[in-house]
Amino acid sequence: MSKEQEVYFPSIENINAAANTIKKVSAVTPLMPNVRLSKLFNSNINFKREDLQQVRSYKIRGAYNKISSLTKEESANGVVCASAGNHAQGVALSCKLLKIKGSIFMPAPTPNQKLEQVKMFGEDYIDIVLHGDTFDDAYHAAMKECEQLKKTFIHPFNDEKVIEGQATIGLELLEQSNTPIDYIFIPVGGGGLAAGLSAVFSQLSPKTKIIGVEPEGAPSMTVSIKNNKNTELDHIEKFVDGAAVKRVGDLTFNICKKHLHAMITVPEGKVCETILELYNKDAIVVEPAGALSISALDLYAEEIKNKHVVCVVSGSNNDIIRTPEIKERALLYANLKHYFIVKFPQRAGALKEFVVEILGKNDDITYFQYAKKTNRENGSAVVGIVLKSSDDLEPLIRRMKHHNFYGDYLNNKPDLFQFLV
């Protein structure tokens, strides 16, 4: 078999070498039991807290391992990456620590919070280049600079050294766990973490089942494994931004299709529920991708009973300005928030009648948009209502129809609904 035909698979020797390379910059993050979820699922649930890394995600492992491997000539020419998230921060810190100049391409709409984080970690060793409106725009500009200036592109997942860096999490888990691990749940975006972990456990603990978890709106690895070929999706939901890619890596796909036990998807609304539960009940702040592994436990409730389970909490770079959207999506997923077009008679007292006669005692109006119009018997309002229980929805609709307030239900009309959420 020629070198071009060889299928890459990370060896334990190379992963140990990566662990030695990154040990001064990457924390050995704790493996922490979660009493609440252990009781809930009648199992031993543990969190691998990669959110506690200096850059608040595991991405420092792969980025530093890759940049450390560059030749003197490559280092002198500098590096480039395209990212608006955790990979950018990992590359920025690596550039500063290794004293290598780096250019980080980001879409122009990238929030200032993310820009400031990257600047903080990279200081004078990185330049941020804002280009285009999307990640693809930034990516193509980054690749063009690499070609023109002979710089090295630091890929977020489709790179041997990056995969080996992420794989060091697996070595730590085997050191930290006092009992054999039955299940590991991991978030999957481009597949670097999944490829690295599954490589470690297939060689050192083959009975451990590695479950990859993707957001429902971006199932690129799930679709690719089903098709038995790396498949680019036409469209993805980008809410879980740390794990939403149209196409996974060729290297990562070849490893994952053979060594992951299963790929599953979870709805974005379920991810939002998990984020809020972790904050309110465990005082843990995670980003959407960081909640993926924990969000999948419900789907494996029977299989994991009395088992030793690890969920990799991949990161905590969650922008606080996203909180209202996270709450909204969580309520919608739980079938507790509903939007209606309500037809109000244009007479005094109509709103009071709606509140007293139509709403249940535990219902709460959280959105109301209405403009009174002349020469009309009825005026339409868009009303958002939060229920105490999802069972209250049908009685609410019946009362609205009985009193002639019902206009339309908007939750199941995506073309209209997108303007509200």
C-alpha cells in the first residue's frame, strides 16, 4: 500500500508524545462525579471538565501540539487559522507561548467578547483579520493568505497533530478513573475530539463504548457514517456553534466510522434545557457544545443504569448575551411557550376579558404586539404565552376559540416564527 493510500490512525506512542508536549500548557482537568445526575439515572455519572482549561475548552491541546510540531522555517513564516470560537483562542495562546506570529481570520459579525478573548490570549503575537459575513468567507481568505505568504494553516480538526493533541484527554481519563469506564459521551463537530478519544480507547480499553453527540440541526458525522462516505450538508442550524459544521474532516471521519460505538443527535432546545439546569442546579457554566454530551443521557437512560459513565464537558465560552435565546429555546422545547395571533374586538375591556376569561391562573404573557386600527371590528395581536404545564395548551386554545379570540397558532409555522425567536 502506498503512503497516499494509507489510512491515518493515531498511535498510542504519538499520543503519549503529544501529552508530553502539551503538559506545560494544558491542565490535567478534573474528572468530577455529579451526584444529581447519578441519582437521576441510577448510575455513576462523571464530568471531564475541559471547560476548566485556561482557554476554557480542550482546543488548546490540539492547537499547541500542532504548532509545536512546525519546523523552524514554518515557524518563521507564521501560522493562520479561521475561527470565531474556541480554536481561535487555542491558537492565539499557543502563538504567544511559542513566540510564533499568527493571523486569525474571523467573520466581520463576530461579537466583541470573542475578539477580546482572542486578543487577550494572543497579545502581540496575533493579528485578527475580520473578513466577510460568514465562517466560509473567513476560511477562504485564510487559505488564500497561506498560499500567498507560505504560512501554515492550523486546521481545527482535520490534522494528525491536532487529533493527537485532543486524544490526550483519553489518556487522562484512563489515569483518573478508578474503575473501568463503560460509556463516554462526547460532543462532535468536525470530529477531532471524537477521533482522538475513540483511537485511545479502541487500543487501551476496547470495551468502553464511545457515543458521539451532534446537534439535531447539524448532523454531519451522523449522515456521513450512515452514507459510508464523508458527506457535506447543504444547510445546518448554527446555534450550537462549537459543534456545527457542514462537513467533518476526512481524517476524523475515517477513524470515527470504525471506532465510535454510535452517533446520536439531540435537539437544540434540549441543549438549552441542559445549559440552564447545569447553571441553576450545579453552578456550572457551559457553552452549547459543552452541554451536548450531558443532553444525550436521557436517550441512554436504560443502557447506563449501574454503569460508569463519563461526559466530556468540552467548553464554557458562552456569551452572556445569548441567555435570553437559550431560555426561549428551552421553553419552546419543553412545550411551555407558545405564540398566537389573537383577534381582539376593538372595544374597551377586550384585553381584560382575555386575561380573566381566557388565560389560565398560571399562564403568563411574555410577548404582546398590537396596534389598534380604525374601521375594523377586530385587531390582531401577536401574543407569547408561557404555561406552567404543557397539558394546559389544549384547554387554552379551546377557550380562545370559544370566546372568538383565536386567530392562529405560530409555533408550527417556521416562516413566521423565525421573526419571533
